[in-house]
Amino acid sequence: MGTLISTKYAAWQRECDERFQRLKANEEELNRIFIGIYGLQDELSPEVEDKDVTVRRADLQREVKSLISYAVGCFFGRYSVDCEGLCYAGGEWDASKYKTIIPDPDNVIPICDDDYFEDDLTARVVDFVRKVYGEDTLEENLKFIASALAGKGDSPREVIRNYLLTGFYADHCKIYQKRPIYWLFSSGKKHGFKALVYMHRWCTPIMPIIGCAIFSFTAKSSAPTLSPC
């Protein structure tokens, strides 16, 4: 039986809230102790505002975007659902770490404004949700993700596609402070075709692979033609 992401999020939210309240209480108790030691009861309050507590509460949109970012890491082999922590950031590649989600062999993942490729980023995210959380909860989980993203689209898949096409990379650059580990190739402002590559798996043949993907995209998004790839 599949797992609902909403259930997982609710449990995570409770855990974060408990940790937040526990830390807030500890910080206020320390404040009381030091205020008492220095006799500052009439000048200072031990109370701590929520915004000053040094851990964060759960935030639905942030957590869903983090899940998508983790999934992208799995597609490139940076992470794996089969082992904890960082799996690959350069060095020797260990294929035995990847069983549930197999990383893209070419290190080039297209992002398109429609389903021109069976393995573009949107299709991969959907497949990730299916494999990790189950087929029978897939549609409900996609609805939950789309609702959290609160983006444009007539269906959950469209909302997810639009986020991947126009929002994901901007969020990625913010997280990595404009030093992204995924590099974006783009056809321009109309967002027709984009592709991501993982910098730690960069190799010489990548540019021809991207060129092949662009040729295939052009063929599929306009008049049918034969692709040399």
C-alpha cells in the first residue's frame, strides 16, 4: 500500500513544532537564569519571540520544494533513496548505490513545456513519486505537491511542469547562493527547452548530447523529422 506525502508532512510538522517549542522553552529558561544572576528582572524579559528561535518550523511549500530538489539529486546520482547522505560529488562512481532510482546515464535531463520526452524532468519527478510513495497514491500525492507549489496549470502535472520550467532553477541558485551544482542550458525567454546537467558529472561529450536533445525537441515540437540521434 502506498504512502501519502501529506501524512509524512504532518508527522514532520509535528516533530518540527515539538522541537521548536522545546528549544524556545530552553532559551527562555536560560534567559531567566542569566537575568536572575545579573539582577536584571526589571529591565529584561526572558521571553523569546518566535522569529528569534534558532530552529525553523515546517513550511509546506519549502518542504515540497526540498523534496523536488532531493528527487533531482537522485536523478543525477548526487543522492539515492537506497542509502543515506551524499552519494556522489566527484570521485569514483559506485553504481551499487542506486537501485530504486537509476541516475541518468548521460547527465543531461531536459525540461520542456510539454511532454515531448518520456524521460524529461517532469516525467522523472512523477516516476520518483510513484516509485518512492506507491502507484495507488500517485495522483493524490501529485495533487498535494501541486497544491503546495501553488503555481499555474490546469492539472497537477502541469503545475509541477511549470515550476520545474520556470521556478526550480531560481530556487536552486538561491539555496546555493548563486553557486549552483546543477547547470542550466536554455533556449531563451520563451522557456521552450531547457536542460540540466550535474557539474560533478561533467564530461566532454555533454555538449553533443545537449545538441542532440535540442534537435530532437525541435523535431517533436514542430514538423516531424528524422533525428540523427
